[in-house]
Amino acid sequence: MKILFDINTPAPLAWYLRGYTVTLALDLGWERLKNGKLLDACERDGYDCLVTCDQSLQCQQNFAGRKLTLIVLNSNNWPRLRSVAARIATRIDFADSGQLLEIDIEALR
């Protein structure tokens, strides 16, 4: 699976996604792409999944017909995420293509 981390997603989380190709939006120069343009770029470049902490993304965009899986974390605080990073990875492992999955960090504790 080819995964893109949005600009607000803590990069150390990638260590827990072994077996996947994880790229940072910053590394692609996509840090200024917003919402729909970012989703379009992900799909155009063959990404299977976008991981973001942008809570408003799923409210502002229409996901009908998209194959891209969107994972929305409700926190980008790495110390909080680190304690449940393996569980986040497991949720990503089982996400379906085109699924919008909101992950509540506190619920994983």
C-alpha cells in the first residue's frame, strides 16, 4: 500500500507502518495543496491512502467515487499517538479501499 502523510501528520508514525511505502506531503512539495486538490493529487499519483489530522477534510469534500482511503486522526500530538501507534497501524491494515475512517486516539487507549 502506498500511503501519503498530510502535512499535519507526525512523521514518526511511519515507523509503525512497516511493509508500506509512506511519503510525506512535505517531501513532494504538496504542503500547500488543500483538501480536494490534495485528494486529487493522491489519486493521480497512485496513493492508496491519505493519513491526516485535518478534522474538517471529511466534512468539506465529497468522497463518492473515490478509491483513496482517508484515515483521519483526531490528534497530531506525537506523545499521545506514540502510545497507540501500533493500534493505529492495525486500523490502517484493515481499512477498505475508499473508506473514510476516523480514529479517536483516546478510544484506542
